Amino acid sequence: MKRILIILGIIAAIALVGFFTLRSWTKSSSPEAIAQIDQNGLKIKVDYCQPYKKGRKIFGGLVPYGKVWRTGANEATVIDFDQNVIVAGQPLDEGEYSLWTIPSQDGWIVIFNSETGQWGTNYDQTKDVLRVPVVSRKHSPMAEQFYISFVPATNGTDMMLVWDETEAVVPIQRR
């Protein structure tokens, strides 16, 4: 019995070391970042990871058109609203959501999903709370690293999703 406990302890230790090594390696390739805004009483915070282009074709290549994308790297991107908002003309209640997108050449679909904390490839469409179409356009200069930022706009802010030569604009207003 003692031998079994020792073996199980060794296996657990190896698994733990492996987990932290993998986490450290993925975070070095796509570091964690936070985008946030606190403007006129509207607070939004986005936790995400920033992949690099590394000479790859991004949209229509690494990120296929018409397919759900985790909108970053590693774990699913998480967005938190401190109050009820209007996103691209549609109401969304305050709270924390995972953020997903479906890029296309003619615009994007932005998805707010009630499930958070999952790895970025574990998307469950049945937990979608809101899907909204948004404008995408050419971005210059080319962004080597994916980033999310906020730009003040009338009655709110525009959340910018930028990578390579593309940016998607997600209008957000207080409700």
C-alpha cells in the first residue's frame, strides 16, 4: 500500500510540473494581456492572450473565415461588464462572458457566451447569450501581435480587435 501511494505521489508531481511547464511555454508564445476602460461610469475589462503573426497568413489562413475563433490564444478570452450595455445595437446584461468571433471578409460576428474559464478550443454554442454583426476593415500599419483596445465613442466606446491588417469594431454603449 505504501508503494502505491509513493507511485501515485510521483505521478501527481510529474503531472503538476508538466502542467506548469506547458502553461509557462504557451504564455511565452502568446502572453496574457488586459484591456480595460473606465469612462463616464462604464467599466469594461477583457482578459486575453496575444498571439503573434510570425509570418503566417492570419485571417482566411490560421484563423479560417466562417469559423468560430477564440479571439486570442490559450484560454478563452473573458470580458466583464459592470453594468447592462448595448453591443452593436443589442442589449447585453452586466456580467462576465467568454468572447468569441466569427471572422469573414465582409464583417465579423461577435459572440458573448455564458461559459467562462474553459480552454479556447472548448466552445459550446448552446451557451451563447448574444451574437452581433460588426464592421471589420483594413488596419494600417500591420499589427504583428493581436491586441484589444478601447476608443471613446459617442455615448460609449468602440472595442477594437486588431491583428495583422484587420480590425473589427465592436460598438458598446451604456444602457
